Amino acid sequence: MNAKVIVAAVIGGVASFLLGWLIWGTLLMDTMAQYQNASCMKPESEMNMGLLVVANLLWGFLYAYIFSNWKGEPTFKSGLVPGALMSVIIGLSFDLYTITFTTMSNSYTPIGINLVANAVVGALIGGVVTWWLGRK
């Protein structure tokens, strides 16, 4: 693995963190809260932000690794659809596991909301990662 892929992973992780904060942490926070079982949520003071940073860096690494081995010209545009598709598939899988095995949600509505949000976030992460990898 070369330095360009590592930097792409960090860029993807930062994009994931910022987009997640903007979309789920700000724009959709109240909407999603109405579908969540509040008893399973930690108070903000008990959340481990270090683990959140690591999780986002791992997400960025996944994109950087896949797109560094991708066929074709790496450009912002070429990363949009595959990035969205990866995020939707992984997010949908996670949502289906969660609604099957936990009481975290009281509705199927958040799955639809997450599909759209994951598509947007995944497309943008894919775009910035492939843009970086395509730089000369």
C-alpha cells in the first residue's frame, strides 16, 4: 500500500465523519430520533468519540482500498455511483440486521431514510477518494 492510498483513506475518513455529522447528526437527528428506542442510546457524555474517529477512518480505508484497485480512470465522477452503491448495500445490510435482532427501531421508515442518506454520503466519499487517487 502506498502513501497515496493512505492519504485517500484519511480523506475518505474525514469526509465520512463530516458528512455523517451533517446528515445524521444534524439534518436527520430529530427525524431519526422519533423511530429510535431511546433506552438503547447512550447519553452524549458517554459516547466514545475516539472509536467514532476510528470507525470513520476504517470506512475511508475501505473506499480507498477498493478504488485503488478499481479498473478505469479514477475521477470524482467515476466514484459517485460505485461509492453510493457500496454504502447503500452495507447500510441496508446493517439496518436489516439491526431491525431483526434488536429493539433499536420501532419502524421500517428509518431504513428508507438511511438508504437515501447512505447513497448521498457514499457517493460523496467515493467521489473524493477517487478524485484524490486520480491526481497526478
